[in-house]
Amino acid sequence: MVKTRKQFGQHWLKSEKALSKIVAAAELKETDRVLEIGPGTGILTRPLLQAAQSVVSVEIDRDLCDLLGKKLGKIDNFLLLQGDFLSLELSQLLQPFEPFQNPNKVVANIPYNITGPILEKLLGRIAEPNPQPFESIVLLVQKEVALRICAKAGNHNYGALSVRVQYLADCEFLFDVPAQAFQPPPKVDSAVIRIKPRPIAQPAQSPKHLETILKLGFASRRKMLRNNLKSLIEPDDLNGVLASLSLNPQVRAEDLSVADWVNLSDRLLARSGNEILNSERSDSASMANRIEGGSEA
């Protein structure tokens, strides 16, 4: 048995019941091309290979890559990439391997200490969504994070992460996975979630502005929104904006739905005379001019 390494946040899932439920949650078809992040010893990789057309697994640990190469290296629909998923240009690396190009689903037991960056790479950001979204993303994550991602407005778990992910995708909390299902057991419980990217239901006029007010709005959860946003707008003025949106002037950030946040961002943008929006358009035009002029690498 390969020893786990703390710096990679490694905990091997050993529960056959949990493994079966994860694979079922992925709803795999014979035509699916799967991306797996952090395959570890390959315990999840094997059933994925049986259910999908192909599986490309990305593993940072060289020792585990050696192990996986010996275990699964001769299977035709398996491709193993060694490296840090966060820094790899996956589309470029997969160009020579046609059966593995353009994976449409993600199924993974990811390192909990880099859940946020992994989600951002898979989904993109509010201001820069992934231009080639996955059909579905099934992840085994820390339960606390799973609850935050899937929480609805008014729930104590609801926060900026909830809004950022739910702006881009539908999220579903599927089931718990107890610490005892792993070797060694982590100090926290885990859960499996399913994220399905979709067209943005209500695009913000300025996604960058929406990101800004989310950061400010959730900066201090106990404060009312009018106090968290006072660097952008006077509290009394914000009261009027909130009233125009049928929101209580004493509302807190966690009480606003994703649609409420978009409406608030658009309304504040309109009050500012569209200065922010015009600035972003100017930045985009400047970037386009540089690209056309051949000065952009």
C-alpha cells in the first residue's frame, strides 16, 4: 500500500458502497469521456473505465503514477497524466490523443485543500465562465464545502461561494460519506455533490461588478448589507435601491438569492452612470486592439 502524503491531501476511499454511488451519480454512458482529478491508487478509476468510453486521470504524485501505470497502463481507454491539475493546459496535452480529447464529464475525489481553485478551473468565474463547460461534475468534497456550494438563500451555509457556483451551474447535494470510509480517515466528514453547468439564467450587465459586490457583501456576514457596501454607496441610498427591488433595508448578504444579487449589481451599476461598465468595455476594446496589432503574446 502506498503511503499517503499530507502535502497532497491524500485519503484513500475504501468504501465499495460509496464508490458504487459515486459512479451511479455520474450517470455515465458508453460515449462519455471522463476527467478524473487525483486518482490515487485507482480504486475509483477502475469502475469509471468500465462504464465510460475513456478516462483521463491527472495525478501529481509520481509514486502513485508509477503504481497506476503498473495497474492500469495496459488498458486501452485509460490515459494517465502526471502533474498539477491546476497548472496543466489539458486541451493542449490531449491533442495527440483523440479518444481522450474534450472530456465531457468530471468524476473525482479531489484534495480538499484546493477545492476552490479546482472548482474555478472547472467552471470558470462569474466574469470568465469556462467556454467549454462540462456536461456534469461529480465531486467528493469536504461536507462543509458541499453544504456551502449547494445552499440556498437564507440558509446559514449560504455565502459568496454559493452564489459564484450557482450563477454558473445547477448544484445538488447527493449523499454523505463518513470519515470511516477512508484510509486514513480524514478529520472531517465528506459528501458527494453534482454540478451541472448551464447557460447563465440571468446574466449580469457587468460580471466583474457582480464579483466585486459579492466580495464586499459577504465580507462581514453579521453586518447588514448596507454597512458592507458603504464603500460603494451611502447606506441611506442603498436603502432606496433595496426597497425598489422589494428587499428589506435590513437585509444581510445571505438573504439574497442569485437573482437578487444580479438585480442589485445591475441597479447599482445604473446609479453609477455606467462608469464601471464603460471602463470594462474600454479595457476589452484595448485588449482586442493589442491582439489585432500583434502585440499580445
